[in-house]
Amino acid sequence: MIVFDPYAFGSGALSFALAFLAAGGFALIFKAVYRWVTPHDEGALIRAGNTAAAVTLGGALLGYVIPLASALLAGVIQIVTFVAVRRIALPDVSARIERGEMSTALYLLFISLAVGILNAACMTA
């Protein structure tokens, strides 16, 4: 026989809601910091229909939220990743994104996801 425990349900639901709100807030903060770090304006580019900007910002967000369950260090790692790509591999990354170059956008997407997955794996026991 299954017995419903309203206290346990309420406690679990409250814990879930608080964790979900906190994670959502951290994701929004990360998005704001990431947009501040990049020299191009993702918001304006996305509103103008630039798919490359949407792919790169989305990739960075995915790369952040994957390991977010483990630690908040993930945001710092994703920002360092963008700066490293910009300084080492593609110095003109922002200009390419502004032009809508999907090859660059996909490259950043997959780098962000790879770093996020590795980050999450390193944080788990």
C-alpha cells in the first residue's frame, strides 16, 4: 500500500523549487556576464536574426548548466574558454559571429559543450 506523506512531499517540493530558482538565477547571471565579456552584442544580433550569435550563446549556456548541478565554477570555466578561443584559435571570433558565420558558431558551441561535459565529469566522484 502506498501512503502519501504530505509533509515529505511539501519539504521535497520546496527544496526542488528553491534549487530550481537558484540555478535559474545563476544561469541568468552567467548569461549576463558572458554577454558582457564578448565584444559583440548577442542580444541585438539574435533579435536581428543572426543564427550564429544564437548558437554560440546557446552553446555557452548549455556548457554552463550541464555542470551547474555540480558546482558554480562552471561559469568561470566557460568564460575562460571563450577568452582562450578568442585569443588563441579565432582572434576575429566576434566579427565572424556578427557576420553570421555558422562554422564559427558551431565551433564555439561544441567547444562550450565539450568543456562543460569535461567540467561536470571532473566534479563528480
